[in-house]
Amino acid sequence: MEGMGVKGVLGVESPDPTLSMLSGLGLALSAGTALLIDLVGDLRTGRALGEIAEEGPSLAELSPGRRGVALVSGSGVDEDRAASLIEAFSQHWPAVVVRCHRGQWPWPVVPVRPLLPGLLMPVDPIPAVWQPARTRMKPPGPGPVLPALSARVVRDLLRGRVPLRSRWVGAWERVWEMPWA
């Protein structure tokens, strides 16, 4: 997986908080088995990265016990310590997704931009993943355009369920293969 960056780690960021959260989940789900670390801090889990740094990771946190996505909140730890923990996790997890703010993460980051009509259309021609508000919209820059995000997929993701046969989750698979800076 060429675009995965350092040791299977790929960041994801978006100026839209909801799209940022959904994108992190979509990218992690598309890998099949992944650890999603939320440095933004919106997603809550049992133990946060700060607790893991202080107490040490459990066996269950060090590597996947089953197929799917595990989630760790990034709160309670500075960026340098978070980076070293994420490097350690990447040694044992097939894929690690880091949900971050723009400029927060030093390794490859996938920018995800909403693709809105008219005056709301982004003018940044950067390579990005584009999420259209409606079908058949042309992005202002290079990168894949995701299928429309259905209400069912959003509900499933927000309830912690894996959306079955989702074209939207499937479209994230090719993002892992792209060279992100």
C-alpha cells in the first residue's frame, strides 16, 4: 500500500467536523482491520491515548483481536508522545488511521473536502478526496470523488455499526493506494 505513509499510518482531516469524523471511519473500515486514533477528540472510547501512554498498552490494544475497526481517543497526550505511540501501534496493526486537524500530523494526511454547489464550491485546487453534496459534481482539484453519502450509511456509522454493502465505504479503498503528502 504505497500511499499509507510511514509504517501503515495515514491521517485524515477535513474543515467540516462531521465529514472529518465520517471520513476517519470510512477510511478505517475500508482497510478491513484498522486502528482509528482520534487526535481531534470528538470520538470517545474506553481508554484514551494519554492513559495508554501512562499505564502502557494492553495486549488487546497492541494488536487486533478480530477483524474490524478499533477506536482510541487521542486526548491526554502531547503530539510527540502521540506520534511515538502511533508508531508503536503501526508495528502490529495492518492499518492505522489518525483523525487530525490540518497541519497537526507530520505524516501523510488525506484532505477531505465537501464538494458544494455554486459559491460554496471550494477554490483550493489541492489533491483531496471530494465528498459531493449531490451527484455529478466536478471537483476543483485532483482526487477521487466519493459516492453520495446516504442517510442509512451516516446512521450506521454514528451508531457504531458497519454499513453493509456500502459503495461509500468501498470507495475509500483506493485512497490507501494514492500518494498523499
